[in-house]
Amino acid sequence: MTSLERRRRREIGVEPRLARMDAGPSPLTSWTLDPVQLVAIAVVGFLYARRARTLAARGAPVESWKRWSFAIGLGLVAFATASPVHALGEEQFFWAHMVQHVLVGDLAPLAIVAGLTGPLLRPLLSFPVVGGLRALAHPLVALPVWALNLYVWHVPLFYEAAVRHDAVHALEHVLFFACGALMWAPVVEVLPGPAWFGTGAKALYMVAVRVVEAVLGNVLLWSGAVFYGVYEQPIERWGISALADQRIAGAVMMIEGSVVTLLALAWLVLRWAKESELRQELIERGLDPASVSRAVRYGRSEELAGPR
């Protein structure tokens, strides 16, 4: 390695990081037990459980699958930020950082949003500021906000700043999670959405989400240039070059997105079939079509139908 290359690596922070990796424990056994993160996750779980108990005492219990979904979401956040995936992503591999982002920005938000209900959120929504933020969950707002956040953080300047600086990295994760939750909110529809955003519109929305993600994934997968100098190393780790690492990261993004999209579309198709059958049955009983559509959409058809 020439002196110029060595100086450049010192400037971008590669050599100090490699020195830490060589001197310290293997990232495969490194758990980042940050008290602030763990306490925050525990507090959120406690508040959720307390509110669920309150609702159960009032005769409106939260469904068990929703409670499990919320717990899984918190577990995914904890795993992404505390497990060896975190150390591998920060110090060695872009693909590990991508796994972390998939967990924090897509799977965990989906699980947590799916675990919420209107009654669970009522105390939070009573705050004027929080209530005002509901507009961000509109599908025509949530999708561009999510897409902008995704692309901005993959600009090399911002991405490498997140790898090098803990505060920027924390901000990146918060925004990935928040924007991921906003992106999923119109699909799960914990709170009522626009009348036009029915099951068919949700399916088109999911396709649009994955097209946006697939564009970035393809760029990472097929590019012949390394975008992030922070992952360029004087030797290959595990026999993986920086370019191969980048391509694996692109593949991780595309595979995860494809699997989740297929599952979401399958769920939406089954839901559409069920809703269509139920809607037709209620309309044939002489009920108002507009009221039927709204009741079926939000799972309140039994209240509308009454006793048979």
C-alpha cells in the first residue's frame, strides 16, 4: 500500500477501524448492549402491556396475535441494534448493515404497526401534536416520505456519516423505523384511511413501494463501482471484496422486498375475496351499500348485520 493510499484510508477512518477489529473481539460474538436502547425498548413494551391490560379490564381485549406481533417487532429492533449484526455492519460489511436496515426499517415497523389498534393508540392521539401527525400516514404522503428517506440515506455522504458517527447512525435508524411505520400504516390501516384506499388500492400501493426499493436494490446489485469507501479494505474479509459485498447487500434488499411483497399481496387478495363475499351477502339483506362497505373494511360487519 502506498503512502498516499494509507493517508486516504486514515482520512476516511478505515485504518483505525481495522485496527480495532484486529485488536478486539470478533464481531460474530460482539453484542452491543446499549442501556439507552434497551431501556427505551423495555419502556415501550411496558406501556403497551399496561394499555392492553387496561383495555382487557374494560371488556375490549387486544387480540393475542396483535400482542405477539408487537412483541416480535420489539424483538427485531433489539436484535438489529444489539446483536453481532450491528457490529458486522458498522465495522466490516455493507450486507450486514443492509440486514440491519431491513429489520429496523421494514420488518420491525410492519410487526409493530400490525400489533396496534385504535383503542391502544387513543391516549397517544389525545396529544394535539401527535394527532396532527396523522396526516403523515395518508398513502399519498407516507409513500414519498418513505422513498425520500430511503434514497437520501443511501447517498454516500450521509451513509458514510452514519457508519462513522454514532449520533448520525442513531438518527438514521430512528428515521428508517419511523418512515417504515408510516409506509405500512396505510396498508395495515390501524386508523381509518381515505375512502378510496381500499384493498385494490393497497395492492397497487405495495407494488409501488417495491418498485421504488427494487430500483435502489438493482443499482447496488449490478453496479461495477463501489459506492461506499468506508467498506473498502486492504484485504478481503471472508473472501468477500467490497464490490461483492455491495452486490450481496443489493440482493438482500431485493430478496427481502420480494418475499414481503408477495406475502402482503397474497394477504390482500384473500382479504379482498372475503370482503367481497361478505359485502354481497349484507347488501342482499337490504343494508345500505355505503355503510356495508365501511363496516366490512374495518371488521365491524357483525355489528352492522345484527342477529340473523
